[in-house]
Amino acid sequence: MFKVQTAMAIAPWWPDIDDNDILISVEVDKHGQVSTTNERYEAKNVNPVSMHGLDKRGRRELGQSYSNAGQFPNTFLMNQSFEMTLVPFTDEIYNVETDR
């Protein structure tokens, strides 16, 4: 038997997080080096949260393009919400290096 632990999380817009990405909890020392690694999580059901802005007349702005705008140019990614599933300590994911 095993127990699945999941939690909801919110991350900034960068870097992009996709389903099945590994999230590693680390502690960083005062020199910016990773001193301790902790749990590892798997991201699931990632949902990017965007800001759907309107122009002064209440319409979507059309006719321009931005690199990360999506369908409308005034839609910008603000953050990402997702589920984090705790990976069991016996999994080989714990062999992933964190010093890069």
C-alpha cells in the first residue's frame, strides 16, 4: 500500500511548468549554492492563469502581436496553478542532480 499526497500550488509565469515536470524543494545557502535537497513533487493539471485585458472601450485589442500573447495581444500570462503530487522517497527521481 502507498499513500498519495497532493497539494495545490501557484508559481510565477516563468519558467513554464508542464504536466509531469519534477519540482525539487531545496535549501540555498548565503552564497547561492544548493545546500540541502528535500522532497520531490510531480506537477499535474497545470493551468496557466492569464490576464484578459480590454481597451478603453471594453473591446479586446486586435491587430498587434506579442510573443507570449496567445490568441489576443492583450492576454498575458500572470501565473500558473497546478497540483503537486509527493513522489515516494524510494523512487529513482531522487537520484536527479540539483547542482546544475
